[in-house]
Amino acid sequence: MFNNQPVSYSGVQPSGNLTIGNYLGAIKNFASFSEAYKCFYCVVDEHAITVRQTPADLRRRTYETLALYMACGLDPEKNTLYVQSHVHEHAELAWILNCFTMFGELSRMTQFKDKSAKHADNINAGLFTYPTLMAADILLYQTDVVPVGVDQKQHVELCRDIAERFNQLFPDTFTVPEPIISKSGMKIMSLADPTKKMSKSDENVNAVVYILDDKDTIIRKFKRAVTDSETCVRLGEGKDGINNLIGIYSCFTGKSAEEIEKEFEGRGYGEFKLAVGEACADALAPVQQKYRELLADKGALEAQMKKGAEEASWYARRTLSKVQKKLGFVKI
Ligand code: ATP
Ligand code: LTN
């Protein structure tokens, strides 16, 4: 809560081209909070450098991610859209929260385990303390709800534990947030290995459908999606590929799994895959069009970054100052 208004907060890393997993699991749902909540949506560039980034790519993707937020329907008049490194309070509160987070808690984070296995040559301290920076993002804005994909639930739960621990020592400091996991887009799986999350940092571009892929590419990727040896379009155990495609088709068309099973009764996987590709491409076409228009005007995007950072700083400053006072830092 901030001034009696509930707050929604989330973030996306500018660490790669955004996928339909990011879109269905996170960004598409952000807009639904705009009316009833004070919303903050951040491009988390400081999180992105926990794995090596090429500076020019990081810079370009920061603009692109902001443009995509807007293209996906986030109106900057109704939502505070900004870049994490433009609000220095995030890094400052993260340091403080590091001193209230246990080594054991961070060691249990599955994302840390996954990413340190994947980047074995660069298991840096930032990768380890990633969740305390994320907790700082959330807690600075006295956040009530955090819309994320299911892979981030563990981080939001750790954030709750940190907030509760801090509040016990220093009462009434932070709002304790709830994760909101959208049911439909909970976890979109890789098209090449449907037991794995579809991830923007996957090296196999055929495993991933990007929001900005053109129609032919989208249809080709779905055509090649790994399924099973059956031919009947229905949900089932061990049918991870088909389950995933039914989930994706359902998200883009609003149809339930039962309706989809009926629609494709007696028709093969080939026809179904084509329908999924077409539904996906048709849903993304207006987003892509809007995105291109927004990206063509860098000056306007920069003005938006500045406005967002000013708005966010106002809230962040208030929480950080309260925390510093409670801790006994001398104010001059
Ligand atoms: P990376 O591969 O670089 O770790 P990512 O693709 O997992 O990135 P993030 O920037 O970490 O993307 O995630 C942004 C948001 O998108 C988060 O809320 C996350 O839960 C959601 N998300 C990412 N991938 C998926 C997916 N496959 N299904 C559902 N939600 C997802
Ligand atoms: N860790 C998240 C991105 C993220 C985030 C946040 C999400 C950073 N800060 C605050 C919600 C709230 C991710 O990798 N998906």
C-alpha cells in the first residue's frame, strides 16, 4: 500500500529477446492491474549483469524492453515504467537487505543452482544475491502483489520472509507482498524440450518463439515442436509437448482445454500445430506493429525513461529513508 492504494510491481530483465513465455507468463497480465492498483513495471538492467552482457546489446535491449512494455498495452500514463539503474535506491536497499538475508536461504534458490550450473565459469556474488536485489525492488514500493511466472515464486517467497524478519525487528516498515501467478501462462515450455522452461537465453532459437518473430518463422517453429508418437490432440501425462501447445493455444484464443480437444477431434498434430502458429502470429501482429512505431522514436522512449525514473524515485526515496532511520543511520 502507498497512500491507501494497493501496489502491483514486476520486472523483466533486458537480457535477451523477449519470448512468448515472458509475454503470456508476465507482461500480458501486467495491464490487468492498471485500474485497481498503483503499478510499477521495471526494466531490471542491474539484474541482467549477473550474467555477462555485451554493453551495446544491453543498452539496445533496455530500450526494446521498455518499448515492448508499452506495445503490450501498458499505458505510461497509468503505469510507472522505468529502468532499475535510474533509481539508485534499489542498489542501496539491496545492500541493507543482504544483511538480513541468510546464506542458507540464498543457497536454496533453484534459479541460482540452475544459473550457476549454466555459467560455471562466472558464479559471481551478484548471481548469488540476485534475490535480495529483487526483494529491494519489490519492498521499496510497499508492494501488495507481484505478477510473475511460476519460476519466480520462490524469489517472491524469500522476499516475504525478508520483509517479515525486518518487520519483526523494526515494526511497520514493509508491506509483505503476494506473488500472483497467472494460471494460463504459468509456465510455457521449450518447443525443443517441453520438460524445460522456454527461456530467452536458450541458445537454440527453434526452441523459443520470440514476441518479434514474423508469421512464417512462428509457424515454422510450431511445426517443428517436439510432441509424442500419438496422434490425438488431448492433455495427458507424458504428453509434455502437446500439453504445452494446448496451453499456448488456450492463452492466445481464450478457449479451454476441453474446447480445444473437441475442436481438433479426429484431426492430426500437423493441423493443430498450424492452428497454434496462426493464433500466436495473429495475436502478436498488433503488438509488433506498435513496437516498431515506438522504437522508431528513441527520444520519446528516453523522455519516458526520465519521467518513469522521477516518479519511481519519489516512492523509493520515502521507503529507503524510513529504513535508514530505523536502522540508526545518522541523517544530515
Ligand atoms: P533468462 O532466460 O534470461 O533467465 P527469462 O526468459 O526467464 O530470462 P525473465 O526476465 O527472467 O525471463 O522473466 C521475466 C518474467 O517472465 C518473469 O515474471 C518470469 O516468471 C516470466 N517468464 C519467463 N519465462 C517464462 C515462461 N517460459 N513461462 C511463463 N513465464 C515466464
Ligand atoms: N527476477 C525476475 C525479474 C525481476 C522481478 C523483480 C520480478 C527482478 N526484479 C521484481 C518481479 C518483481 C526474473 O528473472 N524474472
